[in-house]
Amino acid sequence: MTELERLRAQLREFATARDWEQFHSPKNLAMALSAEAGELLEIFQWLTEEQSRSLAPEAHAAASDEVADVLLYLIRLADQLGIDPIAAAKRKIAANAEKYPVHKARGTSKKYTEL
């Protein structure tokens, strides 16, 4: 069993033990994921690029907690939808490699439609 599979199983057990399955619809999980991503974003609000790369210890700890929340909700959402997030990520990386070939995308932040 992979680490991801263990996390998914832990999350299932956690939700089941608390009778939270009734609340864990894909819609609700997607909303919770978005809220947690917003909390992560809030840590970086108003920071310069340089400051965002060297967070104070308190901000770093907060970012770590929010990254965990985002990951856990994402795993739970993927589980509810029957999506293998690793396989989906691999497919997306391959698709992005086609949309953003190195010779066109290197050193630019342009969207693939502008390359």
C-alpha cells in the first residue's frame, strides 16, 4: 500500500467514525478545498516575491498546516469521485508537456494559446 493509499484509508476511517460521510459530497469537498486553498493564499497576501520564498517560522508553520488541509481535502474529493490523483497528475503533466513544449515555453509565463 502506498502512502497515498494509506492517507485515503485514514481519511475514510476518520470520516466514517464521525458519521461525516453524509457531508462529504463532491460539491462540499470541492468547496472546502477551495476555502483551504484561500487560507493558504492568505499567508502570502501582501508579501513580496522574496518574502514569499523565505517565510518567518510562524508563517511557514501556518503554510505547512494549510498545505496539509488542501492535500487532505483533495485526496478525499478524489476518493469520492473515484479518481486516482497520481494517474490524473501523470496524464496532466503529459498533456502540459504537449501544450508547453520546451522550445516555446522556456523562460516565459505566457499561456499555451499565446506561444
